[in-house]
Amino acid sequence: MEVKEKELAEDIAVMYVQAETFPQGIPDSFKKLEEIPGGLKDRHVYGISECIGNKMIYRACVKENFKGEREQIGLPTYAIPKGKYLYATLNNWRENLDKVPVLFEGFMNMPGIKKQTICLEDYISDTEMLAMVQQA
């Protein structure tokens, strides 16, 4: 796994659909997100895993296309925190979904990772995804 650094200069405001179960409910959360006006075409898509208490939460997310869109659609909002992240690129991610948890487990064993950080999936394209965790 080749690890690189990336900085998010500002928080990223997204709207999301939370998976009902983890990890089984993840595909359904993206299917529900596709039902928003305009679907996911030409949108920046993210996935966020987070441990809250002893429960894993997953949010399928998109960045809004215009200011106020989140309020119009009525989905909950989340702010992906700005800061420095470590990331690894996963090519052909649709065929390699089984590698996503392996990437994040590898990050969690590295020094300098922020405690209680989110695991961020940044879907760059139909084939390229960045697996990201925030640095301390």
C-alpha cells in the first residue's frame, strides 16, 4: 500500500443517507442517495465510516451542487473535517470492495493517526477511490 498525504483546506459540507446496518446496508444507502434529484451523475461522492460508542456508522454522502440544496432535498448534513490526511488509492474499486476494510485497518496501525478519526472514501471517478484517514 503506497501511502501519501493530502490536505483538505476547509471542511466539506455534504448531505448523506446513513446505512441501516454495517457493512451490509452500505449498498442500499448509496441506492437511496441515487434517488435524489439528478442522481449521482456529476456529483462528488464520499463514504464515511465512524465508530460511535461501540457501533459502526456508515454514511453515503454527496457534496451539494448549489447552496441550499441540502435543505431543499431534506437530507441530513455532515461536515467532513478539514486537516491533513493520509491516503491510499484503490483502483477499480467496484471490483475491489473487499480491499477497502483492509486499507483502513492498515491505516489504524500506523503512528500519527488521529484517535477517533473517520475513515473517508473519496470517490474520484468510476474507477478510482481514495481511502483516507486524518492525521493527528
